[in-house]
Amino acid sequence: MTVQGIAYRKDQKARAIVGIVQLEIKVERDGHISKIKVLSGDQEFIEDANSYIKSAQFPEMPNIPQLANAERKWDFEVLTLDEAFLDHLLLAEPQIGDVG
């Protein structure tokens, strides 16, 4: 399985998507994640989603007066994908730039 984070909602389980977890994350000024809240999702994939998000790197917030009290909280959707199905798609469908 492959875990992929996407900052969108409304994805549904389908052939390649085997699990979906919606999280709310808080990113501190230095770029590290200080809070992860599970909003919803497939129980069996929550631990993987948390691990994926904890490994993410976010940029530091600029140290300017206009952002002195700013907070970064995001809803984040993490998908677990079926690698075998994705590999099949890559082999079965021509890629952009392929000639032949």
C-alpha cells in the first residue's frame, strides 16, 4: 500500500483508493506538527495516516509582524492506495510524451 496526503476532500473509496482518513493538523511556526486530530476515516488506516503526517515537512512561517498571531490549522485527507492497481494503470495506459 502507498500512503498519499492530499489537501482535498470528497474522495471516495474506489479501485485504487482502499482507505481514507480525514485529519485536522496544527503546524507550528517552525514547521513541525504539534497536533493531529482524527476527524473521520477508516480505523485500520489511522495509524498509517498519523505516521505519514508526522513525517511531513512544512516550511517555517516568516517572522514578520503581520503574522505574529497567525496559526496554521488545516484539514488534511490521507489516502491509502493499492500499489498493484496503480502499477497496472501505469503499464496499461500510455503516458504523456510516449510515442508509439
